[in-house]
Amino acid sequence: MESSGRIASKRLRAEATTRVMRDIGLERSQLATGLPGLSESDFNRLMGLGKPVIFRAYACQYDCVTKWDSVEYLLRLSEIEERDLPHRKYQVFEGDESGRLGLTSGTSQRVKMSLKHFLASDRMDYLLGIHERGSFCPVQRHARDPERASPPLQQDIPGSIELLTWFGRYFGYASEIGGQIWDHQQFFASKEYCYTDFHYDSYFNFYFCCVGTRKWTLAPPEASSLFQVHAGTYSNRSNIVPHLSDYASNPEAERFSYLEVELSPGDVLFVPPFWWHLVQSVPSQCSGLSIAFNYVFSAREDRIYDDFENAMRGAEIRILKRQQLLYATRRKRRSEWVLCDSDTSFVGEREKSRVSYQEVVCKSSYTRWSKHETLYLLSVLPMHWGRWKHILELGRDHFHPERDSRQILEKVRRVFGSLKKPSYESIVDLIHAHRINDI
């Protein structure tokens, strides 16, 4: 059975984690917006924020926005595609009772059919076009397409988009064949309300909303430990469903401040790598469709993954600082401190000391521990455990001049979690593993 002190310690760590995650959500709760008449310098400034950016009505004049809200128009293009490109079959999903559709669902029946059959079908509700070896994207050419034939839907998308050009220059993406700087495109079309799982992707995403409404729920990569199904596995999918308040797998995620944005036809959303998101598709009242596509820029530089690791490490450091703050400021917490009297003997019991925790803190100024001091302390602990005054005298040339016995005890308690003597092997392993941090 765990002691009450250990249980209280775990509770404090949980509170610290919750507060830090809440603060992270609040810091990222404002979506950056690209204003009309955006210049390249403004775009570069927005990219430097490292957060999602919405460009309102940026593509409202594109043919894909003005024409795709007509089922008759899409049917005409689909007939042309079936005549010229009969080999094109797309992944299509059949709706289920839960309304949970999409690539990450796993509960919907998945088949392959042409765009024409999808538009005419009464059963199939969701089309996912991904440019891969065995599948096609309705707005991107494929290696299996004839040399002079292109998907009819591609003609309604401009060949050159200024946002993508600026992005390529900012991140140093070299122009490839035909001026294409993105990796691939994806296409999303639904005839019923649906939503994806809460997940993240490891690439840059420019998301164009063409028909209907797309509602995004986002969270920054620093909060990954809060959403992952199994902590430490770095899974890119979560079991929670924020927009339905389904937090059964992790109740702590309910307190997080999520970032929510609603895209209308013509809006463009930029999402950096590793941002958690859930997308809802709401069909248009005119055509009964919801259509969007995106441009994907794969993370080609290792620094993209370094940024993700730095964000995670920064969150861990803030959690540790919050834990220390909770330990120092909690008023009704039982004191676990032990003190030394003026002699060399070790008192060791709180009842024998009449000095309270608050008074101890005020008696001497705090002096930061160096790594040299820490390693020296660990080297003498196996032989002189409990003789704290003696350890202080032995380390006169190693410790800071203002170091006292109370600070040694505090350091030992922080390192080992208690003042119970550990085994010699555990101390040696601790030194070699470099698990000692300056505090």
C-alpha cells in the first residue's frame, strides 16, 4: 500500500500537469489571421508564429468555389473523367449510425468507385481522394493517367497559388518539375455530416474549403501527452472526441483549452506539423455536399522533427517548474522536511524539531546546485549516508560556501523522492544515466 506522502506527491504532479496543459491551451487559443491584401512579408511573419493561420475568403473567386456547389456541374465533369480516365477509382465510405466517417474511422464499409458513381449513389456518403501508389486524387494527375489527360476537376484550381509560392520560398522548398513544390494533394467530399478522429499529421497542410462548412478543433503539439491513447507511445491518434465532450479515455483532456475554427467556402487554413485536429464536415444546403482539398508539404528537414521534440521538452520543463511551485506554495500540505541540529548527529524526525517549513525557507537564501556538487554528493552518499554534517565538512572544497545541511537534505530528498537510503547500485546507475538535473 502506498504511503499518504507518496499519494499526495502523485496528486501534486497531476495538478501541475493539468495547469501547464491548460496554460498551453490558453496561449494558443487565438488563431492567426491573414488579412486581405496580404504581402509576402506579412505572410512570413505569420509563418514565424508556428501556429495555424486562417486566410479568410482567400480563394472565394476560384472556380472550385463558385462552381462545385452544383451537383449537375460535378456530374458533367465526372462523366468526362469516366470517359477519358476509366481507371480512376476512389476510396468511398458508407455511412454508419454513429456518423463517424473518414479514413481513421475503421467502422465504415470501404469500397472503390468512380466519382460519377459516388455522386449518384444513395448509400455512399464520403469520398477520400489520396495521391498514393494504389489510389488517386480527383484534383491531381497520377502516373497511371495518359500523357495528355488530366482530371477534369483540376481545371477549376489555379495552376499558381501565391500562398504556396511564398511558403516554398520561406521554408526553402526547391521548385520541382512543372513548378510543383508540394508533395501531393488530398480531396475530401461528403454527402452527410461526418467527422474524423482526433489525430495529428507530420506535414504542413494548406486546407482549402470549397463547398459547405468545415469545423476544425485543434490543439498544439506540446499537449500530446494529454491526448495519446498510451502515454509515451507517440501515437498520432487519440480516443477522445472533443466536440462531443467524449473524454472517457482521458478525463484530464476535458479541461484543455482547444482552438476551434469554422471554415466557409473560400477560406484557407494553414496547419503546421504535429498539431492535433478533428475535422467536421457540414454539407451545403444548396447541393447537399461538403468538399475540400489540400496541399501537403512533407517535412523534408530534420529540424521539423526537432521543433516537435523541443515543444515536448518545453512542456515537460514547465510541468517540473509547476510541480516545484506547488510544493513551495501549498499551505495545508504536510511537511516532509527533516533538519539537522547544531551537532553532527542526525535528528531525522519532524516531531523533534519545533521549526516549521515556512520558517526554514526564510532562514537562508536559496543557492542553485551545480552539477559538480550533485555528482560529488552522490559519490559520498553510499559511505556516509545519514552523516549529513560530516558530508558537508568533507565537501568543503566542492560545495558552495553558503551550502548548509538543510540544503543537502533537500537535494537528497528531491533526487531520490525520500530520505530512505537507496542501494549502492541505484546511486551508481543514477550517476551513469545522467538523470540528475540541477534544481
